Amino acid sequence: MLKKLDIYILKKFLGTFIYSVVIISVIIIIFDISEKLESFMKHHAPFKEIVVHYYVNLLPYYVNLFSALFTFISVVFFTSRMAARSEIIAILGCGTSFWRLIYPYMIGALLIATMSLYLNHFLIPNANKTRLRFENTYVNDRSRNQMVNIHKQISPGTNVYMEHFDNFQNIGFRFSIEQIKGQKVVYKLMSETVSYDSAKKCWKAFNYFVRTWDADGNQHLTSGMTKDTVINLSPHDFEERIEDVKAMNYGELNAYIAKKRMEGSNNIAQYEVEKHQRTSFPFATFILTVIGVSLSSRKVRGGTGIHLGVGLMLAFSFILFMQVSTTFATSGGFISPLVSVWIPNIIFGVIAWFMVRWAPK
């Protein structure tokens, strides 16, 4: 059962957290409007869509992104004020242990972490679908992008190669597709160019050659000017953006990773980092809460300012360490994505353990 002291701390915790979220949300909207106002006017974005389809779906993303930091700042702010007014000393002087003092903080952290997990896995992916659709319509300009030396496995035993692909015209150059059974190539089509026919949902090959091999190993060669080829490939498969996976729920993201792994994509580590961060990041709320209580519960000269300064340094070092560890997974492949996203939690969890044992002394 929650006691009056627990309710008192919990109200201060959640009240300060909500206040921080509101203030930062207003700042985010102001800066975002100043950055994108020209694009809104250029593409004649309706005011209703700007508010309903964009900002209503943008705010949950940023609130969740900085939720651990908001939690830490909130804990440090109101706990240091309690310490400055000698409330912490009075609470501990009445026989309440430091571990019991942390109890309402953990309840608050549990509520915020649960909200963050729900946002990460369910609400935000659906909100991002609408937000990204709005950005592609009214913010982003379609630019020419030529991918080079593309290798994709579109199904088991079927490989596609293009020397380069122009997404602006949906044209590929030096195209080839081959089918392999066992250890032998049984079919290979090569063409100078291919273009995607959106009406027929197929690729049209120009100046093509087709080689086939029968069971006896005999080769047969045919050629022609044009040939329609139906394969499990579309121009959208050449658009690999990490922003797109943010609009996928857990099941969709797993299926997308499996598909890209079969195709031999180089961005698998980034997608797996995104998947594992959706679970690991909310747990940082507990760690930063414990660190915040341990740091700010002691009355020191300088008061809240000293606590906030040291607290922000620790919080940003945590975020920086998380960015560095994930970079090792996405850039060099030195560690697995799962390990990279949990290493900061483990290391700062150990720091939190020592701080909470040191704080009562």
C-alpha cells in the first residue's frame, strides 16, 4: 500500500516530469516550425494536416525519445529541492531507510517505462506511418539517387544484379538475373537496361540475352529487343532508409529484417539496433532514476544548480556512450546489435548500484 510519503513523492515526480515534457514539447514545435515553414508554404500544406497529421504524430516520437532524460532531470530537480529544504533529512531521521525512500521513485519509473514500451512497440510506429507520409508529401523533395553495384537475393536461389539504378526514372543498367539449383546456374538473363512498368507490375528488359542449361549441361542461348520479366522486386526495394523502419511495429520489423537479410542488405545491423533499442531504452528510465536520487538526495552547498549540472553531465555521458556503442555495431560490426544497445544499461546500472549504496553514507 502506498503511504502519504509515497504519494507525496510520486506526485512531485510525475508532476515535474509532465511539466518538463510540456515545456520541451513547446520548444520542439517552435524550432520545427521555423525549420519547415518554408516547405509547408512551398507545397501548400493544409493547416489541418500540419496539426493533425504531422505534429500530433511527431510529439509522441520526441517525448519518448527523450523520456529517460526528462525522467532524470525531473528526479534531480525536485529531489534536490527537497534536500535543500531538509525534507530528505527529516524523512530519513524518522526511521525511513534510503532503500524505502527509493520505493515511490521506482513506481514512477515503472509507469514511465511502461508508457515508453507501449509507445515504442505500438503507438509510435503507427503514428510514424502518418508522419512520414506527410513529410514525403509536403516536406521532402524527391531527389535523384543512383545506387551502384546492387546485389539482391529476391528468393532462395534467385539473384539479381544491377550496375546502377536511377530511382528518379526507375531505370536499371547492366541488369542480370540468375537462378541456381544446387551448385549450378540453370538460368541467366542479361540486358543493357531495365525499366519498371507500374501498370503491369513487371520489369521490361531491353537488348537482352537469355542463357539456360538443361539437365545434361547443354547451354541454350536466346536474345531479343524487349522482354517482360515478373520478379519479386519493385523500385521501393531500392529505398533503404532507417526512417522507414521507425514506422514498422515489432512483427513488421522482424519480417523486414528477414527479407533484407535474404537480399544481402548491408543495413541489417541498423535495423536490429532499432529493434533492440525499443526494449532496452525504456529500462534506462530505472537506471537514471536511481542515479538521480542517489546524486541529489544529499544537501550540498550550491543546491539544485550543482545537482543539475552534475546530473546533466552524467545523463549526456550515458546518451553519448549509447551512440558510441551502437556505432560499433552499425559501422564496423565489432559487436552484435543486441549487445551494443544493452552495454550502456549494464555499465550505468553498475554505476547506479554503487551510487545507491554510497548515498546513505
